[in-house]
Amino acid sequence: MNPLFIISIIISFAAPVKHTCRWDLCPYKGIERGQAVTYVTTYAMGACTDAYYIDMLHIQCPTLDADQLDSLLTIKH
């Protein structure tokens, strides 16, 4: 196996996962997942709010639109 291929795989797993999405004005572009709680809490003006939970869902599911994220938030078990 090609050593460069192995090195690129190791680097890709070691590199932090940064947020990317299709929304031009997303305030979370480029943040690492490990930083999400801090950034979202600040931007949503606190934790445990609908805005906080929707934004955290957006970090986890960046391809979904606002209505889909809201539906995930309001699913009852």
C-alpha cells in the first residue's frame, strides 16, 4: 500500500472536523465540533433554548433546512 495514502488517512482522522454548510451567512462556518457548545451558547444567547437546540442540530446535520431541524426538535417519543 502507498505510504502517502496511509499518511493521508491518519491525518484526515487526526484533523478536527470543521463545520461547513450551504448557508452563506452561517455564523458557525469553520468552527470545530468540539467548540460548538461554546459558540452556539454565545450566539443563541444561552443554552436550553429552542435557538440553542436548533443550532446544535444544525451543527450535527448541516444539510437540513430550518423546517427540517424544527421538525427534529419537536419530535415526540
